[in-house]
Amino acid sequence: MLLKLRGMCAVLLAALAFAGCSDDDAASSLATNFDELEFSYEESDQQLLIRSTVPWTLDCTYLTGDGWLAFDKTSGPGDEGIVSQRVTIKALHNTGVERTAELHITGAGFDRKVTVVQEDGQVRIDGVELEGDMAKDEPVEKTYIAVNYSRAVGGEKLTVTPTLSGEGSDGLSVAAGEVTLDAGSGVARMAVTGTPTTFGEVLFKVAVELGDKSFGPYEVKSETANRMAAPTGLYVFRADSHEIIMEWDNDHSTVRTRKWAWQLLDSDADDAGVVREFTYEVNSNDDKNPKYVYNRFIIGALDPGTTYYFRVKRCPSEGVADDAGKIDSKWTELCPVTTKAEPEVPADAVLFQDFRYLAYGGNNVYTAFAGGVNDNPTGKALDQIFVPYEKYCNANSAAANLWTTHSAAYRSAVGLDGWVGGNNAAGHTGNNSVYGATGMLKLGTGSAVGWIQTPALEKLTGATDITVSFDACCWWEDPSSSAKSDNPEIKVIVVGPGTIDGQKEAKVQISEKREMKPCTVNVAGATAETHIEFSAVFAKENGLTNRWFLDNVLKVIRAGVSESGAMVREGCGPQKPRLSLFW
């Protein structure tokens, strides 16, 4: 509702008049808080305040319309002019033109007039558009002339009469029809049918009638286009407890610019909800992304033990001659994918971290594109950080540095409370490089060491021998002419009480292949004050860098240790990880 300024002025003037009157004058006062009320077209009510020292009566004069106002009272007693009396005024739903009325509040020779206006409530046509598309030599499906309407009571009959013309209209038709409107706002749809036989513009002229009232004609222009070929070879490349990797068009022989749109749905029903969706383009103007020939996308932050449905379509890329004049392909058939169950963590585990909430960053291990978050999400609500994607990352583009770019609040949100990886931390100098790579950590750059330290092992009581397990893999420069991995070796360091074979640190061989493999290190004499640090051996030596990936950090109390505390360090093995997930 709209309240006029002059109504507010009336209140002030009335108040001033009351304040300035003598007792005798006040005995003959009558005022209202508004001199005009405006109602929307829908049924609603407002309150009118009457301040009177004399008995009063309310009468209504309808200037247009009749009987569309109702009142909870139409008279009242006088008082000392201090207490306001409330009158509730209800306006009924208006289905016609704007209407007005005058209220007269009278008493002891006074006549206060209040004008009431209710806005036009006739059904409105809010525009006509084409939903869907039309491709040459392809039967039209799910394409409609859509008439958007509002302010319907419900049950009205809308007649839509489209006509077709244009060089691209051959083979197409759309029949006139009558649609019963739902209450409020909605869309009346008339199906376009047939199979277009030529390329070119299609012009729809649409006349709309509601009772004796006509709208339009409206013009909607489209064209019969050449549809892109749909993606092929869609399959599940990898599925874990909290993420999936999907791949399609798996001919990897061609380096090319291309554009895709995909959706992850919560069911295979027609009304399925969209869990995640994204459109991205791989092109030569964006970090030479076409060299990453695999059409793989990794999607994180999913629920374990849940079945999702994935589909993808090809979209035309600007600047690609073969895509000119084409429209999006059709969606592929839905591909079901089920995430693995929540991993079982041993009861004697003193720490477990699978980095499941790192939902951004390209994944180099599996050469998968991924969604990207704003480089600095500080100040954004967490639901704005995690969805939707704001950009995408290629396979070799990790998300922003978790300590130099992201905030402490963000690190807490992704489950890294108590972890240390910042620059110039105790015992460290220079820059540290720790990044998210969707479901795992990427550590190091071509010129900086990457390291990270766990929280203190607070569940331990007294000196305890433990097994530290983790999954790791070295970085790959791929695709490139030299396609090679980084240094396949890292360090595990005991910070605080405890040793590894009597030393504070040990080197561990990690996987040189494109796969995460498990590693274990035995630590003697760990306590609640012990931290475990994982670090590159160097930043760069003899032209070789030491970038790597870390996942599934698990520390389990080890039973049956010898009295001497002598421990045997184990290296990486070819077997599958004890925990079947990588985030």
C-alpha cells in the first residue's frame, strides 16, 4: 500500500490543532491520520485512526465501483481527544479498472473526507517469448510460444492465436488454443510442432484475447538453426565418497577450443532439482587451456552414498568457424553416478583428514577441469563461497593459496582448523604454497616449497608409538612436449615429541605415476604435543621442482611396539589406499 505525504501532514496538523486548543475548543475536535488511502488490487486491509471528542459516523460514497469496501465499525463515541479509535478497512480483490471511493467521518458539524483508491486489477499480459529452439531437419520438441500473464483470479480463459512467416518457417506450425489461467502469475504455452526444412528467420505474430479484451499482436523473432552434435562417450571416470569425475567426448587426439554446459541433478524425474550446474569454455585466450585435451570435470562437496544424475551439452564457441550459426546441442541422456559410502575411520585413529571440503581447483592428478572460487572470498557468506562456481580452473590450475589469499574463516569452513601452513611460521622462512585441488591439497610451486603441519595429536595420552598414513603423488607437467613428473620424494617431519628411526624427519618416496598411492611412516614416542609436518624436499634443484599432492592423512595408534621403540619406516606400495577415497 502507498501512504500519501499529505496524509502524514494531516496527522501533524491535527496534532498541532489539538495541542493549541483550549478545553472548550478541544470539545469540538475531529481528525484522521490520513486523508488518502491506496490499496493494491489484491484483497487487503488498512487501519484508519480517528481522533474525536464528539460522537462520529462513517459513511462511504463509491465514485467508481460498488460495495468493494468493508468496515469493522462505522461509528464511535467521542472522548477527550487523546485516544485514537481504529477502523479496519478491507478492500476486496479488484478484477477491473482502478476504482475510488470517498469516506466521510462526520459529527457535531464536522466532516472529514478520506479518499480511497484501489489500483487496476485486470489481467495483464507481461510479454510473449519463444521457449526452446528449432533446428533444420530435426523434429521440434519442447518448444513453445509462451504468454506471460499476471493478476489472474484463476479460471479465466485466454485465447492465443499465433501465425508463422519467414524463410525458416517451412515445415513448422503452431495451433491457436484456449488456456485456463491459474491464479496470480503464470505462463500460457502453445506448442510449436513440425520439422523445419530450411535455415532462416521465423517470425511469430501472436494475438491474445481475454473475454472481450484483445492484446497484441506481439512479434517474436527466432530462426531455424543448425544444431551442434551432442557429446558422446559420457561415463563416470571416477567416483569417491564426496566427489565425482565425469568424462565425455573421450577422443583425446585433438587440441581444440570447445564449450560445454553440464548439470548434476538429484533424480531422473522430469522435475529433478539441479544440485550443481556450470557452463565453461576451453579456449586459447585462457591460459592455453586447449592443450588439456580431456573433457573431464571434477565435482566436489557431494554427499556420500548418494546417486546423482549427470548430463552435458555442447555449446557454440565464439571465434570457431565451424560453430558459427549453430545452437546448443541437445542434452545427453542422464548418466547415473553413485558416490561411495562414508569411509570408516578406525576407532583408534587420533586424526583423520580427507580434505573433503576443498571443492575448488583443477585436479592435476586426474587431469580434470574444476570449478573455481573468487580469489578472495573473505567477507562472503559461506553459501556464496561454495556454490555457485564463479569461474573454472584447468587441470593445472589449483585454487587460491589457502594461507596467503584465503581467510582464517574460510580455512575453518573447509575443515583446516589447527592446521599450519602460513608463511614464516615457526621454524620456516620464505613463502609457503598450499592450494586446494578439489578433494586434496596441492603443495609447492616452481619456485617455492610447499609444506603443511597437522594440529597437535591431542587424543594421545602419554608417549605412544603411532602409524602415520597418507596418500601422495608428485606433480606432472602434462600435457607438454616434455611430459614429466616432479621430484617423487617428500619429507615427513616430527614437530615436538617423537622420532622416526631415531631422527626428527625422514624422506618418503611418493608415486611417480598419475595416481595417489598410500604411504606410511612409524613414529615412536608421540604425545599430545606432537605435530606431523609434510614438506617438499626442496623448491628447485638442477632444474627439477618438487610440487606434489596430499590426501587422506590418517594417524592410528600402533600396537605391539618393541620396548626399544625401534620403528621401521615403510614406503609407498602399489596397493589401493586403505581408505577408498581421495577426498
